[in-house]
Amino acid sequence: MEQIAKLVVDGKTFELPIITGSEGERAVDISRLRQETGLVTLDPGFVNTANCQSCITFVDGEKGILRYRGIPVEQLAEHSRFVETAYLLINGELPTHEQLNRFSVLLNDHSLVHEDMRAFFENFPRWAHPMGILSSMVNALRAFYPEIPERSEEEEINITVTRLLSKLRTMAALSYKILRGHKVIYPRQELPYAANFLNMMFDSPVRSYEIDEDVVKALNVFWILHADHEQNCSTAAVRLVGSAKVNLYAAISAGISALWGPLHGGANQAVVEMLREIHESGSDPNPFLARARDKNDPFRLAGFGHRVYKAYDPRGRIMKGVCDKVLGKVTREDPLLDIAKRLEEVALKDPYFIDHNLYPNIDFYSGILLRAIRIPTNMFTVMFAIGRLPGWISQWKESMETPHWKMQRPRQIYTGPEEKDYVPIEKRG
Ligand code: CMC
């Protein structure tokens, strides 16, 4: 039976359909609201607004559940690899052996970037942020790999998707090497995705990089945990920009720009900077908690809180376990891990954090893992971007394929001055 909500405006009743998602989430469908009532809705930050119906990722923020195409992220983190999870997100099902092999071969075939692009990487100032470089260079890919009119739309999309997945990783390592003035290391055919990335980052003519399977596994888990998170800020940006029918490179470049923000993907960098500050000030987290509680201080505890999770972020829990394992194996001790654990312990008992449902999010421990595998701090958000790419792509594809596709164009409630006349400059007081 169709469920309806009733809206009474000026004494007149309007019926609005209620739609229910596959996990029981309910939404009032207001798509005909303006047409029927003349009203629009006001929802700053889209806190109550579903932008689309999507069958990719399910998040239950109250229960701390995250599933990609129905599969719990815990199972993917344990059993899958990033490339397989990317395939799952983009194609809707886990691949067979044959499909996965074909996908891996394609990723390998597209892993090089046009040699002429190196000149661009070389001419960025040395202090340029790698996220700015990445979003510019992803946008530039369209110029280097223009659309071929003879190709069908489907072929064009498939090749663009494969290029992006493979080249984003190469471009990240390329910019790292070039900004340091080091020799560029090319991708190697025999190495799988994550190992290939680590090798491009850390191999050098004077010291060859030894691939450690535990580090490769940790990186796979890191990327799997970041692979999609339904309608977050950067994904919404990809859908919105994509809805103007720009090419996929431009839409992904917009996603990278959104992700750069410290409230979003930039938080992993902010966490490590905050932990370092706590360390340098004597390792006592309490003054930082006091600042986070103080309404007159804009300071927030980086890596805490989430728009959707009002429980422990399931990704944060897995990340914490991976940190313990990798730090135990590959490195010396990291004082920041101890500080993070102490900070978490104190914050979780603090009435302010309890009342506000503030728990560690994915970024709280991810920076510590990245430090342990020698990723420099300013590249943390780039690592997030590589991980989120399959999510952006699958969400973009879904939005392009939706039967009721519409260019996204929100409304507003105008609160500025009413009509008034132009005053010539000499008459302005
Ligand atoms: N430290 C202190 N107070 C906080 C924090 C925090 N980290 N996060 C939220 N609050 C408070 C906030 O001050 C507000 O208090 P009040 O209601 O008393 O005014 C209340 O909690 C709600 O905050 P909000 O900003 O309205 O909530 P939101 O859902 O818009 O914020 C958030 C979500 C992630 C932007 C926010 O929690 C935050 O700024 N966290 C720190 C940055 C961070 O770790 N970001 C990574 C998010 S996870 C990865 C990703 O999505 O990219």
C-alpha cells in the first residue's frame, strides 16, 4: 500500500508520497512540491535531504554499519583487495577470476601517463600542495586523452574509468618524486596495484624498495575503507558537476577539490598535525579537549565527529587495528599513536563528546598508518582521493544512467533587498 504524508498549507491539504529504501529508510518525495504548492524546502547543509536514490553504498550512522553493494566493509577489508572492491563498486557485483584478470590487465595497460604531462608536474612550485596538483592534472587529462568520436559512449566511459583508476595512482607518485627532485619510477607490469604504487613512491636508483606484504595489505585495507561513503561532500560535488554533463575527468577533479577541505578528506592531515602539537606541548590531551569544548574557540578535535555516524565509525575501528599491526611490524614506535589512544580514551568519557555523539572517525587513525608506511603528511589526502575514486566513478555512472536524470540545480530563499534603482556614482553618498 502506498504510504503518504500530508502537508497542510493555508488550510489546503497536499499529499506527498513516502518512498522506502531497501533497508527501510523512509523519505517524503517532494519532487512535485513546488509545482503543486508553489513552495520549496529549505535545508541548509542537506542534513535532511536525499539527493538521489542509490544502490551502491549503505550507511547506518546510528548502528555504525557500512556496506558496499550489500557486502559489509569488515568482510571486504579482511578478504578483498582494492582493485576487486573497485570493480564491485563500479560494476555492482564481485568479479569472477576472468573478469578480475581482465580488469587488472587493463589497469596495467593504462598505468603510464603521457610523457608531455611531466613538464606540467615539473613546473609546479616545490611548495604546491599535492591535492591542488592532482585536481589540476586530472582535469588536464581530458586535453591529453581527448574523446575519440568513433568510439561508442560505453567504450569511451570504460576507457576513461580505467585510465583514471590507473593513472591517478601513477600521477600521485609522479608528483611526489618530481617535487622532491628525485628520479621518476615507472609502474611495473608484474606488480599489483598497491605494491606498484608503493614501488613508484619509494624505489630509488640507490636503494631498491623491498615490498612488504603486510604493508601492501594495510594499504589495500586503507583504500578499501575509503572507497565509497554514499553522498558525502566530494561525491555530491562529483554528482553535481557531472550533472552538467561535463566529462568525467572534470567531475572527478571537482571531487578532489572538495575532498581537500579540512572538514572532509583534509582531516587526516589535520589529525596528525594536531597530535604533533599535543606531543610538542607535553603530550597532555586535556587542554585540547578543553579548547574543543569551548564555544568561543573555533578549534575542533580533528578526526572526531561525523555528519552521519552518531556511533563509532566502523572504518575507524578497522583502521585502529591495522595501525597496531603495521606499527608493531614495520616501524619504530610512534609517540603519536599513544597520544591518539589516550586522547580517544579521555574524549570518549568526556560529557561534551558523549552528549554530542562525537566518536573517532576514519581519519583519526588513518594518518598514523600512513606515517608508518612513510607517506608524507601533505600526501595523506591524496591517498584518500585514490581510495575514494571508485566511489566517485560508480556514483557518477549511476547518476548518468538514472532514468529520471536531471541537471542538479538547487533553489534558494532570497533575503536581499527589494527592487531599487541604479544610482550614478557621483550621486552615491
Ligand atoms: N570537536 C568539537 N566539537 C565538535 C566536533 C569536533 N570534532 N564535531 C562536531 N562538534 C560539535 C559542534 O561544535 C556542534 O556543537 P553544538 O551543537 O553545541 O553547536 C555539534 O558538535 C554538531 O556539529 P556540526 O558541525 O553541526 O555537525 P556536522 O554533522 O555538520 O559535522 C563534521 C560533521 C565532520 C564536519 C564535524 O564533526 C567536524 O568538524 N569534525 C572534525 C573534522 C573531521 O574530523 N572531519 C572528517 C570527517 S570523516 C571523513 C570525511 O567525511 O571526509
